Amino acid sequence: MYEKQKEYQAKQREKQRLAQQKQYEKSLSKGFKPISWKPRKAIKSKGMAGASRTVEELALHNAIAELGCICCIN
């Protein structure tokens, strides 16, 4: 069963490759220039950098800091 499936998948990939080649040749005959692939630039995000903390965030931070290390509490 697996051999039939692999053969079918190989035929489909070959069929798809031939269709892409045919489309590429057709575009060349119409005078279109091939498009070169360019990698996309990564989106740069600074997140919360530069944003001052709110009163609520400061209070939460202080409360968590007062607990200390939760591993050491007996």
C-alpha cells in the first residue's frame, strides 16, 4: 500500500513540476521578466522598551519582590 501511495505522490509532484515549468515558459514567451526571490526583512519590535511602568505594575513588582525566592520559603 505504501508503495502505491509513494508512486502516486511522485507522479503528482512530477505533474505539478511540469505545470509550473509550462507556466514559466508561457510567461517568458509573453515577455515577462522572471521574478527573483528576495528574503523578507524581519519585523523589528521594541516591545515595551521606553515605556515607563504604571503604578499598578510597580505595586505588583514590589509585592512579588517582597515574597523573595519561593524555593527557599519553608
